[in-house]
Amino acid sequence: MEWHTSLKNDNSFLDKIDIDLFGINLGILGVDNCGKSVLYKFILTHKLVHGIDSTSTRQKQEKIKIEFHGSKEIIRIRNFFDVGGQRELYQFKKKTFNQSYCIIYVVRSDLILDIGGTQDNDVIRKYRAALELDFANISQWQRDLNLWQRNSFSKLIIVGNYFGEIDNEETVSHYLSNQKNYHRYFRDRFTDITGGLYFPKTEIKWVTGTLVSQKFATELVHGILKSLISQET
């Protein structure tokens, strides 16, 4: 499975058909320094760039077409938002949630699974507290949606990103080798920390992997895009 991303100015097809009529709004949320901007850039450009500075407000890419080579599946995105994860950006996060058909929420799996990365207990404690607060807010935002917004917000994709360094591919491979157990363990620990999820009429998908290398990042994005086009409940 491969994907191809076209921006409006680079694709005559999108010049002829107004994507605003049928494109979706997509947002990426998560606690600061979890890999959101790396993932955002990779989906758009297919270039894996580490060390991107934290997003200070909200970035928006308009009118995107993502198509899968050898398939009829096409995702048309009207607005694609990347929002900084800092607590003071609450209003940007809330606005993005309220405007989106789907939220991709990125989680640092190494900080909730104790499988490597930082061993600083204070960093781990603060991260888990911020994660719990984020989902308390998201749950409240979901409850506050009016009928039209509730029907528009239809999908939540929770992404467990092992936040390793680029030279740790072999170490990460050890954790991903038994993907089924890793996936289940991530879901269980996430649920313990956040207190569970209750989103009526919202499809929840789980994707696990890592942005540690081009190979693994591609596999992770494939999982995200498959979850985005899937209509399973």
C-alpha cells in the first residue's frame, strides 16, 4: 500500500472540482512533544524530518487529495490542522475538535508503557497527567457539541507513537515484533490513564507504531489512513 498526497496547486483535478463541497476537516492533537508535527509533515510531504520545533499555535493546510496507488480509495481533505500540545493552547485545541470530522490523537507510547525512551519519572508523571487532562477536555467538548456538530465529528483515531531516536530502529523493532500484544497493551494502559473513553456515535480506531524511521513511519501512516477510510464500527 502506498499513498500519494496532492495539494490543490499541484493537481489539475482539484482545480476543476471544488473540494470544499465534499472534503473533510482533519485535526491532529496530542500533548506537546509527542511527534504530531513530524507526522503532519510526513503525511503531506512523505519526508521524515525529526527535530521539528513545537507548534506554537495552529497550522492549517487546505485542499488536499490523498490517493492510494492501485486502489480507488481517495481521501479529500478540506482543512488539515496541526495544533500545538501546550496547555495554554486550549482554545485552539477546542476549536479544532469542534471543526473536525476526524481527530488523530498522537500518544507517546514509551511514556505510558515503560518500554524505553526517557526514564525520568517526573517527565512520565507530567506527561500522563497532561494526557488525562486532554481527554477530560475532549470528553467534555464531545458532550457540548450541538446536534449538527455531533453528526459532523464521526471518528477518533488514537495513535501510539513509540518516540525513539532515529538510531534506535533495532530497539524499537523488538517492541513492535509482537504487534498484537503491543497494540493490546497500549490500549489497556491508555484506558487506565485516561479513565476510559465514551464517545456515543463516534468510531474509535487504534493504531500503534513509530516515527523512528522512514520504514516504520510509512507503516504507521498506512495504518492511520486505513483507519480514516474504514467505515467499520
